[in-house]
Amino acid sequence: MKNGNCPKCGSSEIYAGTDVFPKSGPFTCNAIPIGLTAMAPLDNYVCAACGYLESYISQKEDIDRIRRKWPTVQAGDDATPEDNA
């Protein structure tokens, strides 16, 4: 949807929450946890025609931290990390 087109319905009525303040902090939920105390702010894109939403990690360094901390998903693997614990 970053290209301005919805992959679900084809609409071009896309809105970007890339500059929504605040992206992260104690009073917002526009972030995902990376670790115990680290959060990764998100950029959200919403299709106003069908409501489809895509979220992307805002900062490259957070993607690098996720690579170091999170398990990878293997193609064809339907098990969750909790299933393998």
C-alpha cells in the first residue's frame, strides 16, 4: 500500500499514518514489542474504501534488532514458537 494502491480492493484512497504523533511511548499502542523493554514504532497505511490496513516498522535499526531477537518463520511451518517450546 506504500505505492498508493490497496492490494485487496484496488482503491487508491490510501491514507498514511507515517507522521502520526506519538508513534511510541507509554501512552500509545502504535508500536510492537521487540523485547522486554524495547518497542518498534509502526507506520500504518489504511485503505478508506475497504478498511484494509498494513503496518511497517518505521526505523531500520528496529528491523535489525528484530532479526537478532525474534525467531524466523520457516516456509510451510504452521507451528508457532509457543508450539515448539
